[in-house]
Amino acid sequence: MNKRIYYLLVISFLSLFSSLLFPVRVLGEELLEIRKLPKEFQAVIHSIRFDRLGSIKPQQEIKNIDKGLVHVRLIFDLPAEIKQDDWQLTIQPAFIPDFNWAPHITPGDMNIIDQHVFRSPAMIVTDNKQGLAVIPDINIMKNGTPTRWYMDMIAPENKLVLGMSETLVSGHVIYERKEGAVYPKGRVEFGFYLMKYADKEDLENPFRRPLKFFWTNWGEKLNEEGNPIKGDLEPYVDYTYNWAFNTWKDAVWQEFMLGDKKVGAPVFIVNTTQSPNYPGKVNEREFLSIWNQAWFSSLRSASGLYRYARRKGNKGLLNKALLSKELALAAPMKEGFFYGLIGTEMETVETEGKQYNRSKGWDTYYWGNSNRNPYTWDARKSPFHILDMSWTAILMLRWYEELEKDERLLEYARKYADALLQKQDAKGFFPGWLDLDTLEPMEYLNDSPETSMSVTFLLKLYELTKNEKYRSSALRAIDAVCKEIVPVGRWEDFETYWSCCRLGTPEWIGKKIERNNMYKQCNFSIFWTAEALLDSYRITKNKEYLKLGQRTLDEMLMTQTVWQPPYIYVNTVGGFGVMNADGEWNDSRQSLFAETILQYGKLLNKKEYNERGLSAIRASFSMMYCPENPLAKEQWERVWPFFNEKDYGFTMENYGHDGRTSKDGIGIGEFTIYDWGNGAAAEAYNRIRDKFGIEIFR
């Protein structure tokens, strides 16, 4: 007896045994009439079971949309209001998947995937012969539903679950069911799509078909209608630089001496207490500092300011960009490795019985590294982070290649590269962090997709120097990532575990979450890998890199929003989430992602990618406080009523960060990180405009 037949017999027996012991879940359980599905689906789906609402059975509608695509709708006609805490529909595949994907993790039986994270909602399971995607019907959801929808993927039991229940946020950020769901008298609809895979191409890239389906049916039209932003983006860029260097300049712009060298850059972070309109006293959110790190990169933002100042003929802004370049070059090196931030000492000041966090000034400066790491929260003691250094180094090379031939940039990057090559391991990976004293690799992420950033850096250095050792090292590294990371979705990076969501630290590192057959994942490392694979293809013309690059890009795009949920109170299309255990919408990383999506679109001549890339750059400005964003502006003013035209340009890095939103302003933040918000978005716009031409935005 082959494995497949044996498995089906076991499933049938367990289903019968379960139905005898537990004939109903709530007040009744029904079976979808599988025989009404096309035969091709009957081969991949063993059963679909669902609850009644109260004692009410639904009308079943099954519609064949296209080859390999079916729509199922359940319609309940309720004669009276029904209170029912949980309603479930369970799909049992007729094969054993070896690959599982869902947008969020549910590590425990109490956890579910709440609709808050339904950006491109799907559950996908495949083996080497077939696959199945389950997609909630967002056409029903966009009109509003009486209670929240959810998904769940229970890999050990091979179950894909859709449901309705009220939910609560558990930790930062996963979800649990809670009591209290109510269904009013009248019509209640629930629906979903089933997508079957059989072709080799679909199985090799299980994300492409759902993405095309989402964009064709929702994203494309909304984007054309002006969601998230319609029209010229130049006013948003103007707001950014006016905010940073005029109305908020006292809080944002930092200029000081390092010995006999003048340097400057916008500060790492400011909050609403630093608004010129704030009626109270300033309370600085974090230590006064300037960063060159994978998120917060003053050199990246400065390159955008340089492009803008050059275009506008603004010598004052050009000088500020050059001061930021000088600051990056001033970072001390230790045997080729260098620091990622400069900060000041802080103090607590007490006024009228209240305590406020304040800087002691740049005379107390020190060099350090990002404190988003596994080892210490003290930036002065934080280890060297290979990812951060490779990012800063490639920005130096791009400045050298695209803006001005400052040889110091090339030499600084080359010195770092020669040190970096000595740390590559036998497999090809670069380590995560280096001890400040010994410069030896530390415990975590020594074989992670953070390596992909170093690939992109080394390939660019090879292009500029023609030194084969950089190319050889880069290709060994990307081959390691292709072998050990891409096929299994091991997208672990510093943000996955050492940012806001520390769930699973350190016990999940390098391990799949058994209940979901997935790793805890962050799309930052997916982006670095998609970018590195594109460059690897460009250098070698090896089509395998391009094929894997598109698959990786598509996995990243599964975290991009394609519709406008009624429970999200800002425009959303084109915006990105972050990871499968967090809640952000419209996160600032979309400005970084946009050009790479456009580059794939150009190379593959794919209209969808072009539209998605432009939608991503537009979404990068969608959280800005300004008249051009009326929905976001209303939300800002509900929370911070003192905001006015002096605050135009203030941009929170994302929306719905804590996993909840409301029309009354829940989901709106209280700070701006210039290098991961408005300054980053302006940089991306200026870069894309220079590389693709202004026509691309029209």
C-alpha cells in the first residue's frame, strides 16, 4: 500500500472516529459537498467541515471561477440574533505537505491569525506534486462583517482553518480567540477561494498565482483609483525637508564638531513632545543619537537629500547632505570593522514634580552600535553588526558611483570588505555579530539571510574594482543562502527576534514552530535576499539566480497590502507589514523595497511588479501628516489635536503597530524616525526619479 492511500485511510478512520465521539462542535457540524467541486480539487481535498450558526445550516454555493480556482460561499439566514463565541471551517488536504505558509504564526492551540494581519491573506500547502492555497473572500470582508474573521494552520494535524470570532492581542503581536461574538438577525455570509497547484512552475514558486489573483482582483483597481496616494509626490518630499530643516529644525537637525571636522545629520528619533506646537515640556523618547544601521541610516537619507538639493539648486541642503557623509566617514575603524552610531550621554531632569529625559549635548558624544541585538541594550557595549556595516558600506559605494567620486568612500568600503572576507565561514555565510574586543563571531545568526546584504555589497565592490576575490566570495555566500534559507523560508534576522517582538527568543532561533511548520520570519531578510539574487543574476547571467530571486521577491510581496479593509482607517494599498508575529501596516520599509520591485518589473517586463513598486513608494508617504492625506490627517488630529501646519511632514513609521486600530486614533503613533520615515521615503522617491525618470510617476 503506497503512502498516499495509507494516509487517506488513516484520515478517513480518524474522521469517522471523531464524528462518533464528538458529533458536533457547537450546535452542529456540516460537510461541504465535495462532489460539487471540480474533480481536480477532489484529488487534493479530503474534506471540508464547518459549524452551524446556532442550529442554522447555511446554503452552500460552489462556483468554478477558472482552471484550478473555485469560490465557495456559505449563506446563513438567521431568524434571530445568535451569540456564538467561535465558528470554524476546517479544510483537510488529501496529501501530506512538506511546505506550509501563512501570514502569521499560531504557536499554541489558543492562537489564531486575526483579520488585522490580512494584507494578502492566504494559507498555502504544497508537496512535490501538488499544492493548495486557501484565500478568504475579502470582497465579503470589505463590506464589513458582524464579527472578526481569522485563519489558522495546524500542520501536525494537516488542517487549514477559517473562522469567525472576537479576538484579543496576546503578546507583541499574536492573537487569541475571546468570547463575545454576536450575529444579528438576517443574512450572514462567509466565503473563500480554493486554488489548486499542479504545474511544476507553480510548485517551485507557490506565491506567484495568489499574488497575481490578489493584484488583478483588488490591488490594481484600487491603485488606479488613487489608493494609497494619487498625483504628484513632490509636495510630500517638500514637506519632509521643510519639516526637518525648517519648522522642526531645532529638534531634528544636529550639527557639531568632531575634533576639527564639522559633521551633521538629522537626529535618530523625535516625538510629539518636540513639536513647536506642543503645550508641555520636551521628553526625549530615546537617547540622542545618529545611526548608520540597517533601519536607521543617515547616509541613506543624506544621499536622497543630495539628489533633491542638486535638482533644486539648494546649496544649503547640499551642504547638510555632505556633512552627513562626513559623519559616516568619521566612524572609527577597528581592524576594518566600524561603529554604527554616535550618541550622547543622557540625564533625567525633574521639573514641577515630573521627570523628563534629556541629552547632555554633543560634547558628551561616544561611538557605539545598534542596541537591537541579543547581547545588550547599551549601545556603547553593543557588538559590531556585519549587516549594519555592509549596508553602510554599500551606501558609500552607491554614493561614489552615482553622486560624487569621493575616493575616501571607496577606500573605506574596500578596507571593510577585506576584513569581512576573513570572517566568511566554510559554507559561505558571514557571521551575525562580532565581539567588540576579540572581533570573533558571537552566538547568533551566523548562518542567516543577513548574509545576503554582504553579497550585494561585495558584488558592487567587484563592479567598481574588478577584483575577482569580491565576486567569488559573494557568490559563495549567495549559494549558501539559496541552499539553506530560500527553500524552507528561514527568514531570521535581527528584527525577527531583537526588535519589538521578542516572542520565541531564543528558543525558536533556527527552529520551525511545530504547529505551523514555519519559522518565525521577517520580510527584511527576504528583501535583502531578493536584491542580492537580482545582482547575482546581473553579474553572472545565471538564470537560476533570477528564478530564485523572483520566488523570493514574491514571498516578500505576500506581506504587501492589496485591498482596503474597513477596519483600517488610513489608505493601505501597496503598504507592507513586517513579520509573521507583528501588526504593522504601511511600514517604512516599503520605501526601501520599492526600487527592487521596479527593477524586477523592468527586467521581467512585468506590469504587476511595476504597479506594485510604484504603489509601495506611494504608500511610503501615506502616513505623513499633511492636507494631501485627509484620512491620516484626521487620525493624527484625533490623537494629537495641537498639530497644525508647522507639523506637516511628521511621519510615523507605520500604523496599527500594536495589533489594533480604531476610528478614534488607536493605531496612530507618537514619533518620527527621519531615517526610517519621511527622510527615507523622500530618499527613495529621489533615487527612483533619478534612475527611472519623472515619467514613471505619471
